[in-house]
Amino acid sequence: MSIVSMTDAKAKFAALVDEAASGEFITITRHGKPAAVLVSVEAADAARKAMTKPQANFGEFLMSAPGGIELGRDPSVMRDVDL
């Protein structure tokens, strides 16, 4: 993984694109802080697919348990609490 300033990235853009196409991740910094990452098309597609993959919520996960779950309310009287 290479780290390159914005100024150097402008000057060496073609070479950085070649590096990214070969599988390198190039971090481009602005004022010393990471601003962007140059990656190959394959890496960008994989990241895009991972971000758009639907994820089940916890309730759906519990409801998909084999055998099902029967939840009921306890009808007994609550105890008194002194505060």
C-alpha cells in the first residue's frame, strides 16, 4: 500500500493508475491526512457488492431459528417493591 500526496498524485497519475490496476492500494493524502484511495476496478466492484449486500436484522435472525419460538407473557402478579 502506497501513500502519496495530492501533488505527487497529480504528477504521477498514469503510473499510479498502473499500480492500482496491478492490485496495489494507493492512499492519496491532502494536507497529510488520507483523502482517497485509488484501487483497481475489481477491488472497487468487490467493495460495492459488500456494501450493498442486504443484511438480516437480529429479529429476523431469531425468527429463522429451527422449531420456532413461542413467547408468552407471565400472567402472575408482580411483587411490591419499596423505593
